[in-house]
Amino acid sequence: MLPILDLKRSWKEIREDTLSKIAEVMDSQDFILGSEVGEFEREIESFLGGGHAVGCASGSDALVLALMALDLNPGDEVITTPFSFFATVSCITRLGLNPVFADVRPDTYNIDTDEVIKKITPRTKVFLPVHIFGQMTPIESIMPELNERGIKTIEDTAQSLGSYRLTNGSKDYAGAIGDIGVFSFFPTKNLGAAGDGGMMFTKSTEFGERLKKLRVHGAKKQYFHDEVGLNSRLDTLQAAILRIKLKKLEAWNKARREIARKYNELFKGKDLLEKVFIPAESQGNYHIYHQYVVKLNAPDGKRDELYHFLSEHGIGTKIYYPLSLHLQKCFEFIGGKAGDFPVCENLTKSVLALPIFPGLTENEQEFVVETISKFFKK
């Protein structure tokens, strides 16, 4: 069976160093906000070009904490995408805020910035773009207008640590353009922990200090609470493991880009480009391919048939995402209905993520594309 992700292959590269570091942390018995956490935060700050990195317990917590740091009021509006993981919107609603959706682009699957501008109202306080599947949304194109209107930007960078845009000769990393960037270190991410983990990043010293308090029950000094925060800390053990993996991140991201290039070449070689739309990489973007997601140019139901066909032939795939967020049962109170966001709703019926991970071989890629070619010939 060829899985969609095989973490064991990259594990072999770091096994000895990781086990040694785990033993070091265990010997120290310093498990909560230990020195490894601070070192990892400083390394992320350096990686992103300077700022304030604050580790926390998960990517979902990072979203909640970032929103809490903005001092929003119940009913304030947050513009975001309906095509994302559940946490993007649940973190908005759990704070009593109102999500406002804008449709996505059919080529990159990222939120359409032109649609974002149309959704702004006097109650809009936050823009929350998701850099989906490892590619940045060109948020710099609307940042001046958002800033002028006093709208803060929180970047959901759970899938895109290491991706960047080249704009006006500048390399702008995902998570380092808006007011706060949030990251997930869930094991399947390009930089994944051995469990849950997350981080927030900001260029603002004020926000940085606020986030550090919020992650420890709102206390700057133990037992003295300025406000009600969360218990959300990045474990020392996870930080130690992530520090080792961070040294490999750029090489692993380059490997993913090479795998994506090979897929593109194979689909072209099999004359499948009219049946299978390969991922588009926007001009100026450095796509890190957290997922390699294709879109079928076929009638409804064909994607699901291909999903099952590949599974029967020993190839693991994944559907990201089978139901738009505005149509989720738990969000019925928002008032979304079928047809509201046609591009997003089309994607939920037509996209499929193929195997991609460092260590995937060309022979395995050829097997995947050859099997897809057989599907269309049957």
C-alpha cells in the first residue's frame, strides 16, 4: 500500500539525533516551557526574518489566542474562507464572533481577495486568510486598504510554514505579513511534532507580550492574572523534536517541490491535463506543497470513483474538503446555503490529494499517474 503520507521515511534521517534529544529532555525533567521552547521560538523568529514567536499547544489554540489578543467584541465580523479545515471557523464562533465567508479562487483554492473587499462592512474587524495546501494567498494586494480601515489580519499558516511570496524584490514569508501568523505542528504538517503543537508569530512587541500572557492563563507573573487566558503551552519535548526537524525543513520543502514538478511532468506525458487540473502556482509564490491536490474536470461523482479506484489499487489519497464550512450542520446558525459559494462547492466535489512526502520515489509517482490514466481509459 502506498500511503498519502509516510512519516517513517523522513524519520530515518533524524532518528538518532531525536532519540538523543528526547533522552536529554527526560534527564532534565523540565517539561513545561523549558529552555528548548525558548530556543525553538528564537529559531522560528530568525527563520521568518525577525519578530516574536510564541509557542502554544496546537494550531487551533493559536487561532483562538490570536483572536483573543485583538480585544474583539461579540458580533464582530471575521472574513475568512469556506474551504478550509474546521478549526479556521470554529475558533471564530467559540469567541462569539461572526464568520463572514468569501469565495475562493478555482486555480489556487485560496480565498479570492477581490471577494474579500466586497464583504467588508462596518462590523468587519479581522481578515483571516488561509494559505491552503502550502501556497500563500496574495494578501499584500489588499493589506493597504485593510490597514486603512483598521482591519487586522491573522494568517492561518497551519499548512504553509516556509512558503513565501516575492513582492517588489522582497521575500515575504507566510505568517509574517499580517498582524499575527498562526502555525500548526500537527504530525502530518511539513514541520510536524510527535503530537500536537502550535505557534503564533508577530512583528508587534505588544502582541507578542500579550500572547505570552494569554497562553498561561493570562498571567505575566505566576498566580497574578491580568486577564483570563488559556492553558496552552508548547511542551518542552515537542519543541526539542521540532528544533531538529526545523534544520531539515527547507530541504524537505524542496523535495516536495521536486515531487510536484515530477507529477506535473507525468500528467502532461500521459495527456491527462484536460481531465486532471494540476495545482497552479501563482506568480511570485514559493509553493511548499503540503498537499498535491488535483481537480477533476469530470461530472459529479467521478472524483469519488477515482478515490475508490486508487484505493483498490493500493494508493492512498484524501479528500480535502468534502463539505464547505458554510454548509456544516454546526454552523447552520450562520445562515449559509447551497449555491452561496459556487467555486468552493465545486472544489468539494472535484479535488483529490495525491501522495506527497519527502522520500516518495519516481517509480511510486509513475505508478500513481499510470493508475489514474487507467481509470480514465476504463
